[in-house]
Amino acid sequence: MYDARRHICFNLGRVMRRVYDYYEKRLAPFDLTPPQFFVFNALWMRDGITISELGELVSLDSSTLTGIIDRMEKNSYVERRQNPNDRRSALVFLTDKARKLAPRILEFADELDATLRKPFSRKDITIFERVLRELGGHNILPPED
């Protein structure tokens, strides 16, 4: 009998849905969605970058990312500024509001990370992180069309 639970993708999907729900509930008071949180987090690490650079960091295409940035801009979390080196592009920055809320918002990721690591040995986590990086890279999965 076929059992999807034996497939890596099934199990990754199940974990991702639980992680998404975790973030969704905790981010709701800030009027942020999980995809917006990942953009927020990327800008916290590298503020003032182009949309294409941001897309690389969060693995989203520019049309999807533009919609996310539009909503974040409407909620005063980010602002776009003209790129002084290229008039055809804009740089995306966190606003003062975002920087003030960042410690409270970013602590969710730290809490979840600590919770996920707790039952496992350091060796298990090291192997798991390596496998995740490999799966997330473009060298294992077949090319997208």
C-alpha cells in the first residue's frame, strides 16, 4: 500500500505547515504574515538592498516580492528609496517603526529555533542543517521550467 508519510517532501511539508501556523499566530498582532516576516528578517540582516537581492535572500521571484513589499509599505514596515547607483531600481529599507518593533518580532524565530533544537543532540542538528542546506540548494533538485 502507498504511504506518502515515507517521502521526504511529505514530511517537510507537514513541518512547514506547523512552522507557518506558529508564525502566523504570533505575527498577527503586528499585522505581518509569515512571508512578510521572512522579508523583514532579511532586511534586518541586510537593510537597503534591491528587490532582486532581497528575492535571492528569501527565495522569491520579484513579482511575488513586489506584492509583499507593497503590503509592508502600506503598514509602514518598509520604504523604497531611489537607488543612487541605478535610477531604474529602488532600494528597500526597514522604517523606524520596523526597527523599534524588530526585537519583539524577531524573538519568535529565536524561540522556535530553540524549541526545535531542544530534543536533539548537537551532532543531529549539525547533520540536519547540512541536509536542509543541500536540499535548499539548486544542486539536488531537478531544474525548474
